[in-house]
Amino acid sequence: MKRFGYFLLYVSLTVVALFQLVPLIWLFLFSLKDNREIFAGSPFALPSELRWQNYLKVWEGGVGTYFFNSVWITSLAIILTVLFASMATFAITRMKWKWSGFVLGLFMVGLMIPIHSALIPLFSMFLKVNLIDNPISIVITYTAYNLPITIMILLGFYYTLPREIEEAAIIDGCSIHRMFFRIILPMTTPVISTTVVINMIYNWNEFVFVNTFISSDKYKTLTVGIQNFIGQYMTDWGAIGATLIISVLPIIIAFIFFSNKVVEGISSSAVKG
């Protein structure tokens, strides 16, 4: 009876997984069609001709630049966020100082600030320091907004680290900076993988900040650059589909390779003791 229950569970999960793949399959077929096939035929009909030129068209039309911008902005923001969050979490959880609880509370308040409420203050601040239409403003914003959630994920894992390792390192003459970079940081690799994937998903798909702070095409990311393929009188929907496939592919690849690390990091940071 128990085996039959597991069988039903696996069948149910397989059906759910197949249903989740349906939008991706539809989008892929969508990207290989022209406007006539998209609006005249069935949504799940196979294209009469595989129009791979849609991908070439969008890549040469600026998607290559948008893709590169998304890659370097996302990567730089992730590196800064994980590094600063790890330093802050290390200071809050492993060091004894008077204001550690208060500082942690300040970071957690950041979780309650809606993105849209900060747009005007951020725009005003970046305007004063000449960072409007500058990708550095996007990197700073992503780093600041992702710090609270990243610290919250790291906290549980840092609490589980044995203090004996730090004490042994200090007895051997290890400085606090060397201990953090050579001992503590490598030990937190599982939970860092979790935060990297979470930050990547947010940064890669973010639209509001880029649309507000960036106006030049040479600095736009994929989520904003896709608007260039929507015309006032004519829209190439096949090209938009190809752009969307290019956009979601890195996220899917990252999750496939890091999915086990994500689960491991979340489960390990959720248990203190």
C-alpha cells in the first residue's frame, strides 16, 4: 500500500511538471512563427517553417547588447551583494558588539520597503550625483535591495557554524580578515549558492529600476530592451518570442545546475543547532 502511495505521488508530480513545461514549449513554438501563423493558427500548432532567423534578427537588432548588459550588471550586483551580506552576517552573528541586534533590525526593515516607494527618492539622489542613465546606479540599487533577503538567508547557516573552528584559527595566529575569507566563507558555499540563484532571478528579471534610471539603448537590459520590438503600427511577435526565449534560458540553465545546492542551502539555514 505504501508503494502504491509513492507511485501516485510520483505520477502526480510528473503531471504537474509537464503542465509547468507547457508554457515554455508554447513560447518556443511561438518564437519560430511569423505574425500570420501566430494569429491565424492554433496556439500549439507546429510552425510551417522553422524561422530561426527570428533569433538572428533580434540578436543583430540589439538583443546581443541587452544580453551582455544583463549578464555583467547581474553578475556584478550578485558579487557585491553576497560579499557585503556575508561580511554583515559574519559581524552580526560571530562577533560580540553592543549594536549588533539593532543593525540586524535595520537590515530587516529593508524587507518592508516597497520598490515603487523608493523610485522618486532614488531618482533624485542619482540625479544629483550624475548617475542617471548610468548602469552603476542599477548595480547600487540591486545590491542595496537584495542585501536584507540575502542576510536573512545567511543568518541561520552562520548560527550553525561551530565556534571551535574560529577559536582554533585565532590560536594559530589567524587574523579576523583572513579567517573570514579563508575559513568562514568557503564553509558557507551551500547557502551562498542559494543566495546567488535568488539574486540572479531577481536581478535578471527586474524591470522597474532599469526602465526608470536608464534611457540609452547601450545600457538597457533584456527586460527593458524587448520594448524596442513593439512598434506603434507593427509588432513582430515572433521576434519578441525569440527575445523571451533568450531571456529565460540563462535562468533555466542556472537553476538546473544549482537546484540541489539551493535545496541544501535553504534546509541547512533553516535549522539552528
